[in-house]
Amino acid sequence: MQDLSKERIAELQEIANRVRARVLISVHHAGAGHVGGPLSAADMLAALYFHILNIDPASPDWEERDRFILSKGHSTIALYATLAERGYFPIDELLTFDAIDSRLQGHPDMTKTPGIDMSSGSLGQGLSPGVGMALAARKLNKPFRTYVMIGDGESQEGQIWEAAFVAARYGLDNLTAILDYNGLQQFGWQKPGEHMLPPIENPKRKWSAFGWNTIEIDGHNIGEFILAVERAKNTQGTPTILIAHTIKGKGVSYMEDEYTWHSNVPSDEELEAALAELGQSRLLAALA
Amino acid sequence: MADKKAQRVAFGETLVELIDKNPNVVVLDGDLANSTKADYVASQRPENFFEMGIAEQNMMGVAAGMATAGLVPFISTFAAFAAKRDLDQVRIVVAQPGLHVIITGAYSGIKTGKTGKTHQSVQDITIFRAMPNMTVVVPADAVEVRKAMHALVDEIDGPAYLRLTRDPVETIFDAAYEFKIGKAVTLREGQDIALIGTGEQSIRCLKAADLLAEQGYSALVLHMPTIKPFDEQAVIAAARLTGRVVTAEDHTLIGGLGGAVAEVLGENHPVPMKRVGLQDVFGESAPNDDLMEKYALNPHHIAEAARKLLDSRK
């Protein structure tokens, strides 16, 4: 990993905002897709793919590579934008998102997209293959690490906790989970006139009870995130979960903390305003 | 027919044999190893045994992750749970990605050791054959179980479902038997009617053929150890030759072997047909013999179905 200078963090932040802009452009172009979740995950995805993961975009199937699973598969457009930025496929291909015959499916397909390590999209399923990859690394004496990003909404699925139990029982310290704790889901526990209930309460206590090392961080603070991943790497005997407090729709004021932007398509005017806020208007100009 | 041996015993023995041949073969157990006989691996090759507890959804996902990293995982649980408890996981992380995970469903059918409707599995063939990319194998005896397991490790690189039974069963194949994925096996030649079976029911088809021979009829017996890919040509040839077909399976009549045969013949060579199997009902807990008689799965039931077709064509 490169040194974590202020300049480096600013560079990663700029990449994250480009990813955000490309998410919005792609969804606008496709006329469908999710935006709130991709925006909450963008900072961490940029940090993972440009700073943390030991990967080679020229060899997406390299056996020794670190693995990443996006369990909250509906946020996949953020992962596609990150992979494109990283050079796994041409940036222009993002405009084929959700189109017929596209390699960029509405939910991740490991058989189609270079750089996708596991198909996902039916929620709650991503941590288990991560456990399998971590067990395989141990069995085959391979040094790679496995990262799984889960959502707080999908933490309502029982399988997440089946996987949590088994990962701790096997002491998988080569496995790191990242909870994108943005506090919203598609609809959730609505209470008219009141703030709705978060998808899951007190995740730190729950994961600790399951035997995991837990680290709470601000998921939009790239420096803090990278240092927490380092701490996870240095933790022995237990898996680690980073409980990353995030804001759904982060970076675009009118989308932030609004569950209605879980999946919604920005209008031409909304897209223009969003890109201006992200400092990425030139990406829109480049399309014209 | 030679001595009896349980399919699950062959399963446990063959797992150890496969691990010795390929150290990347591993077994994931859903807390049933001493029933399924995956415990042979736990005691003899513990490095290749992964207890996953009573949590089938996670087990399926773990196997998928292992397969992406170069291991060859066998899932070991009861057929009832393999086909239902983790079915969405099969769909999302095993079948669609086409990963080489071998799902073994022990204690299939209704002969599950007095456990009844929860543990009997009579829809698993239908479920797994409807899943794209899936190979579905249903062996008749212990010899075929062993041969099939080798083939599923060596000859394919995608997902498979292997349907196994609990109790000792006659051995009909000898050590020289060659199992080929997707190939039907003619167990007996005949001209008057074709009895098409899968799994242990193929052995009962042989016994039904004996009953029919006593009555003066010559029955062809065709064994379908692979339900997917399905040997359509063998089924069409048997129908052409005999003009009448009875199917036999320890499984629901909806979408299983009988369904597969009807699909093929309906489009290619329609002939009068009867299906012997579970009549869209749940089972119950009882001794095997009582179950087989009540749910009409015995050789004489197969022979009676054949007689109805033979008599109507006289």
C-alpha cells in the first residue's frame, strides 16, 4: 500500500466523486437503477480498488488476488464505475448498463463482468461465499484476503448471521466484512410523521456477540477507512467487521438520507445539479 | 443380483478415495455426517472436512466461494434440505455462476428411516432439473454411486446434484461397469414394453420385468442414471421399439423422470404411457415396506401399470 498522505487521500476522494458521477450518468442513461446505496458505498469502493486490494486489472482471474464481494448487489453500478476507473473495462461501457447483451447486468454476474468475484443480488448471500474464499485461502496456503461489503437492510436476512457464526467459529482473520450502515432500506419500518426505524440497531453489539472484532468508522472518511482495514489485517484469530457509518445518497444534497432515492432516476436537470455538486460537470460535458 | 450395500456407505468410502486422488476435494456437512456417512471423511481425512452446522443457506454459499478458489466441494445433507432450504443460494451463487459444487442429497425419496414428511424428498428431481447449468444424477446401486462421484469430479466443471438413498440396496452393476454422464443404460432387452426407471426404482423395474416374463411378456428395462442432461435418444429408441412405456421413480409424478420422459416422447414419438411414482401427496413416517406398498412403488405396481398398457393394446 502507498503512504497515506493528504494528497493521496484527496486523490482517492476525487476518484470516489468520479465514481458517484458515473453512477448517476449511467443510471440516467439506462433509465433505471439504484443510486442511494451506490453513493453511500463509493468512498469505500474507491479506497478498496485504488489503495487496499492486491489486484491486477489486466489479470482479473489472477489466483492470488484479494477478493471482493458486493453482497448488497443492487449497488453494483458503483462497483462497475470503480472497476472501469481502475481499468478493468472501458469507461464507455458503463453506458451499456442494463442494456440487452451487456456485460454490466443490473445485479453482479461473475460470468460476464471482468473483476466481479461473485454473483449477487438476492440479498443476504454475499458473506457466505466470502467465508468459503477465506477457508479456501487457508486450506490452499494462499495469502489473499477476502472483503465482503454488506448492507444494513440485508442484515435482516438470517443467512448473514449463519455466515457470521461460522466465520467466527473458524477464526477467519483473513476475512473482513464492511457494513455500509446508511440507515435506510427500500421501504422499511415507516412511521408517518416520525423518523423511520433503521434496518438494524446496534450492529456493533450484535457482531461482537457473534465473536467478531468490530471497528466503527465514518465510511466517508477515506483515511479512517484505510487505517481500519489495516487494523483488521493485523487482527489475529477472529474476523473483523468495519461498521461504516454512511449516508445514503452521499454527495448529492437532494438525495442524502432520502429513502426515495434508493432506486430512482434523476431528470436531466437533477443530473446536471448533482454533477455540479460533485465537481464533475466536465464528465457530463464530455458526453455531449 | 449380488449382495446389498447402502448408497450412503459407497458415498462415504468414495469421498475418501476422491480426496486421496485430488486433495482439493472437500466435504461440507450440515450436521448429518453420521447419517450421510460423510463422517468417514471427518475421521479419516479431517483436513478436508468442514462442519457447517445446521445452516444450509450459508453452507451452499461457502461451497460456492470455495469453488471459485480452486476447491471441489461436496455439499452433504439430506435431499429434503438440499433441494429446498438453500434453493435460492443454489440459484444465485452456484447454478447461475456455473460453479463446480456437487450437491449430494442423502435420504432421498420416501424411504428415510421412519422420519416422515419433513425428511422425505420427493420433489428434488423436478427442482434441480429446472435449474440451468445443473447436472442431475440418480444412481441405482452402490457401484454406480462410486462411478458417478468420480465422473462428477473429473468430467464436469459445473454444478451437479447427486441423489442418494439411505438403506442397503441390491448391487446390479459389477466393477467393470462404465458410467457416463448423460448416458442411459439398457439393463434388459425386450420388445413388448419399456420400463424406464431412475435410481433404485430401476432395480424394481428389473423385478417387474421378471413378473411380466412370468406372464409371457418381454419387457425392456432402461435405467436413466442421469436426469440432466437427459438421454433423449435412448428414450425415443425404447419407445419406438416397444410402443409402450412405463416410468418408475421414488419421487413425485410432477416434473420428475416421468415428466422428462413424457416431454421427450410427446414431442418426438408419442406412445401410450403410465408413470409410477408419488401421486402429488406428502408422505408419512412408517417402515419402508409399508410405505412402498401404500404409495404403490413396488415391482408389482410397476408390472400392473405395464399390464394395463399391454391389455389395452391387445
